[in-house]
Amino acid sequence: MLRRDVVKVAAGTAALFAPMIGRAQGKPVIKVGLGPQQPTQADTKRVWEPVYKFVCDQVGASLELQVANDWAGIATALANEQIDVAQMGPWGYVLAKINGGARIINTMLVNGKPTYKAIVVGRPGLKIAKFPEDAKGMTMQMLDVGSTSGWLVPTYFMKGKGIDPKTYFSKYAEGASAAAAQMATTTGQVDLATGWDTHRNIMIKNGTIKEDSNQVVWESDPLPNEVVAVRKGLPEDMAKKLQTAFSSITGQPIAKDLPYPYTGYVDGTDAPYAILEKMGYELGALKRSS
């Protein structure tokens, strides 16, 4: 996707974010943007605000936290330096890096691991022995184009088999939130939907869905987990302080405030995310400069 396309898709979300870092009562203000990890924006803010308040306290800064409607919007806001810090999906990070020079500082841990899996779920009773071969002509709900597991990885997987998802399914749609996509399969509104294992497990634990409310019909190989990234122009000393503060969380009491199944952060590097960048170029979602 060309940068102008990302901006077009996420224009409404990016507009949420005001101009860059300022100062309040003599302290720097860190503007944080979060993707739609919980069922609602209010839930996402409630869950993550204590963690980001802890981090900002560690670096001597005040916190300003906002939640985006979609993952593409977070990538656009960070690339355009409308926010200082973003907790975002891996593909969103790649977009922000390529389009705006964003840089990773931390990788998130899920149950102690820096990886997760993309999944495709199907409505109860759906007969699929092998995906996507047995799914031709069914209905498919994808997440927004800024989502790693909800768009990039399943699209790359299917196109690697010579399948164009937009024509392979009898009805194809993009842009749903992860929660809405899961729920659409549980009610039979759609046959199939994309998502990621961490999010589905959260919904099951919270009682939003039951394990048999839908079924996992495909899962990817392990993918590098979500990241904390900073904008291109954030001073390096502040980026390093933030990185240290995030990585210290695992051994601090604040770790208990991390929502299930997140367990902490480690220092992040670009290397694990190179595979996603490769997918983006091969799909034509990223363009190499001439």
C-alpha cells in the first residue's frame, strides 16, 4: 500500500491525534496511541493507562493517551509524528517504519513469549478439513488493512496458493474490528473471519465467547509479537529511557496490571519483523523507492 493509500484509509483515525509532544508543568508530555486491542476504545484505555502511567513516571514525563479506531490509523499517526509512542501490531509498525522512519523500542511478551499466531475462524458446524481449499465460495470477513494477522498474513498465505481472497469467497469484506469479526462467526453472519490467537483467547477468558462458539480452521507459523515504537524525531535519550522502563516491567509490581495474557516487554530489534516487510513488498502493499 502506498503511503497515500494508508493515509486515505486511516484519515478519520489519524485526525484523533493532536500535534506532537509538548510540556506540562515543566515536564515533557508523552503522547501515546494504542490500537483497538480490547472490545471498545474505553476498555483499551482503562486496561493500558496504568501501565503507561508507570512508564511515564519512570522517565519523568506526563502521559497523554488516546485509542485509535483501527490499526492503520495508529501506523499513520506514528509515521506522521502526530504521536510519540505507539503500542501497535507488527505490520502497523512496518508501515510506520517504511512510511515515516518510526523505530522499535520493545517487543511485547505473551505468556512469556515474543510471538503469536494469525488465525482464521469459522462459524460453528462449518465443514472445513483444509483451509483455504475447502472454503471456496464461503463468506469471509477480514480486519483492516493495517492488521498483521487480520489482513497481511492471511492474504499473503492465500495469494501464495494462487488465490485472490476478493474473488475466491462469495462475499469478502475488510475493515471489521477483531471483536466484531469473531462475533460475526459465532452468530453465523459470516462463515469465516480472520484474527489472532491472543485476542480470541482473551475473549474466551473474559466470557465474551466460548471456546466452541467458533472454530479455528487455520493458524499461521509463529509471528513476531506486537511492538512499542517511537516516532522518528523523538530524541534518542528519551527513546532509550522508555525502552528501559518498558523492559523493567516484568520484574515490577505493575506487571500484575498487564491484561491477560501479556506478561511483559523485552528490548526490541527489527530483525524478527523483516519477514513481514518481505510480505508487504511481495503483495505490493509496500513500494520500493526508485
